[in-house]
Amino acid sequence: MNLDEQLQVLIDNAPQDGTTPDAIKAIAPALKLVAGQLKHPQYYVLQTLEQNWVMTTLSHRTQSSVSKNVIYAFPTLKDASSGPYAKDPQVIAIPVWVTHILFQMVAMQTVDSIVFFEEPGNPNAGTEVTRQELQQLIQLHLQTLKSTPAIPPDIA
């Protein structure tokens, strides 16, 4: 499924409350921009049986008081199944479209970033997308959207 189709599924499945579908439409270009820089249309995310994504707290190597919460997104089921949580019967790997992962991250206040592992079999190199950077990109896009006039000024 391409990125536009993924975003349309997000919009179509949004609560029909009069605002959420429009909000997703407004931020969709920012989600598409970031997703387009990643290598895979879908990643595997570890999830508990209660349907919570597995979060890992990473500590800074030299400053023990500095830490961040990350979610790992794996390119294949095999990669997701070979990690440290693979033996936990309470954790499963689920496929999730890349745009949906990014959208979820925006709403997850306790997540600092998602590490997307791009190369199957290589758990040492990943692309980190921080929630702060994604939110700033969305805000920038929304400001641009607000400053664009709805009616062209040359229409009389």
C-alpha cells in the first residue's frame, strides 16, 4: 500500500466527530514527508497482549540522569522476533503501516522517538524519528496552511 493509500485509510478510520478527519488531512503532508524518507511502507512493532506498544527506556552513556523512551520498528517479522523481547509470551510483533506509526507517535506523550531499522538483519543501524521533530514539522505545515488564503486574491 503506498503512502497516499495509507493516509486515506487513516482518514477513513478516524472518528467521524467533525474534526478528526480534517485534522488528519491537514497533517497528512507532514506524515507523508517523513514516511517517504524511510525505506519500508510497513514495519513490525512489538505489542503487548493488552495492545500497548513496547517501549524501551534508553539511558545516556555518560549522563545516567538523561534517558529517553523509544519504540523500535523492524523491517521484517524475523527481525522483530529476534530481539530481546522475542521470548516474552506476552509480546507479539504486529505489522503497522509507516504513516500509522508516525501518527500514533504524535499522540503518545511518553514516547520520545521511534527507531526504524531499515536493513533486515542489521539491528545496529536505524533511523531515529523524534516526536519533537515530527511535531515541529506538523506545526510548520499547519502554519503554512493557515497563511494560505482560501480564496485567490485575484478573483473578483
